[in-house]
Amino acid sequence: MEIKICQLTDPNSPYLPQIIKWQYKTWGKKDGLRYDCVESNIRHSIMKDRIPLTYIALVDGELAGYHQIDLHDMEARPDIYPWLINLFVVKKFRKQGVASALLKHVPNVLKKLKINHLYLYTSVNGMYEKFGWEFVEMIEPKMKHQDKFVRLYKFTAKNTLK
Ligand SMILES: CC(C)(COP(=O)(O)OP(=O)(O)OC[C@H]1O[C@@H](n2cnc3c(N)ncnc32)[C@H](O)[C@@H]1OP(=O)(O)O)[C@@H](O)C(=O)NCCC(=O)NCCS
């Protein structure tokens, strides 16, 4: 099984419609966003050399997942940025190291962007630590669908990988 991480920059990429569907189903709908809003957001998140960026994981050439780098991910905390957002692996390919490959690629992204840190928030506990992310604090997104505290993490370029 070969897992390849590629940056998505082609507006005509055949992978874009699938990513838009996954994004809407997993997060957009719950956030109360219209499908065409999610579509526009993803289609405008494929910059080449600046944020927002989108990376996909291909397993033996098949689209398995993605994640993105964006300036904002939490309305309640505009003071911290940039963010790793929307890490997603489709069910068929879960537990096979796809998220692991996407997360191991993060230091390359920092190097490319010439930045030395990223933030993310999640309710997943115990995964990001394995890839050099440091737990910062519990944080309240204060969003309609998300009234619980979530975990805030920071990745700094010097951190070593598992
Ligand atoms: C969470 C998710 C990205 C994991 O993807 P995956 O490809 O199955 O993960 P991997 O197989 O690469 O696992 C990497 C490591 O993280 C661990 N891990 C994976 N999912 C985990 C979870 N939900 N909680 C804790 N640890 C987890 C694995 O055990 C593995 O550790 P190991 O190498 O020591 O065994 C995937 O389940 C998903 O897309 N879920 C829905 C969207 C989501 O919740 N995204 C995260 C939002 S912040």
C-alpha cells in the first residue's frame, strides 16, 4: 500500500468534488453552512504558495483524505493563527496510517510557508501528541453546534516526529 501526500492546486482537479462532499457532510452541514458556501470555500482554498492550502492523501492512487492550512478556524480566538484544519480520512481507509502520513508531512508545510508554528483544535484525545503537537489548554469554541470544550494544540517546527 503506497500513501502519497500531494498539494492540491489545480482548480480542475477531479478530487475537488469529493473533498467538497466530505467537507459538507462532516462539518459544513453541522455548522449550518449552505452546500454552495462549502464548495466555494474549498475551491478557494487551493493556493500554491500562500494560505489557504489543501493537501490530499492518495492510497495507491485513490483519494483517501485531506487536510488544510488556514488563517482562521475559531471565531472566538482570532488572536492565534495559522491553523491546521479539516483533517479527514474516509472510513474505508481509516486505521491504516493515512492521517499519520498527512500529519508527518506538516513540517514540510511549515518549511514551505516559512512559518514556525500551527494551531489546531479537536475533540480527539491522544493522537496529535504522537506527531509532535503539544497540548496547550482546553478551549471553548462558543459555536452553536459545539458547546463543549475542545483541546487546543500547537505544533512548533523544532518538534520531532514519532
Ligand atoms: C481521526 C482520523 C483523521 C484518523 O485517521 P486515520 O487515518 O484512521 O488515522 P491513522 O491510522 O493514521 O492513525 C494515526 C495514529 O493516531 C491514532 N488515532 C487515530 N484515530 C484516533 C482517535 N480518534 N483517537 C485517538 N487516537 C487516534 C491511531 O491509533 C494511530 O496511532 P498508532 O500509530 O500509535 O497506532 C479519522 O478517523 C477521521 O477522519 N475521522 C473523522 C474526522 C475527524 O474526526 N477528524 C479529526 C478532526 S480534528
